[in-house]
Amino acid sequence: MPLFLLSIGASKTTTKNEAGKTFGFQKAMISDIVSKDLKGTGFGIYHAVLGITLLPASLIAGLLYDNVNSTAPFYFGSAMALAAAILMIIFTIVDKRKQKVNLICT
């Protein structure tokens, strides 16, 4: 039993450390992107979007865990991360093409 509790504590600590690093980078990026006079609005929008998206994510994970099996939320999360990466690549390519077209037209 103590080994089980130790593993839970270690996983919670690791998760908190990783989340802390990620949120720090995201906040730094927002601070760099948003102008000085709109920093409060930028952080407010960031936290609003974060809160709005975390609730459905938790509900979907819980439903998958209860109705499918215990690994389904992780597969779903992996699929969503892959979809986000693909969309990010597509939008980056489209943006670069638009910039080239704007340079040629001007």
C-alpha cells in the first residue's frame, strides 16, 4: 500500500511540474504577442478559453472511461493532439502561401 501511495504522489508531482512549465510558456507567449495596453484582456481571453475547453474535455474523458474502457481517454487525447498538429501544419503552410501571394501582388 505505501508503494501505491508513493506512486500517486510522484505522478501528481510530475504532472504539476509539467503543467507549471507548460502554463508558464503559454503565459510568456501571450505576454509577448499582446500589446502592453491589452495584456489584461489577452490573459482574460486565454483563461476563459482554457476554462471553457477544459470542462467538455473532462466530461468526454469521463464518459469514455466509464462507457468504453480505461485507456480510451488516452487514445482520444492522442488522436486530438495529432489532429491539432496536422491542423497547425496546414494553417502554417496556408499562411506562408498567403504571404508569398501578398509579396508578389505588392
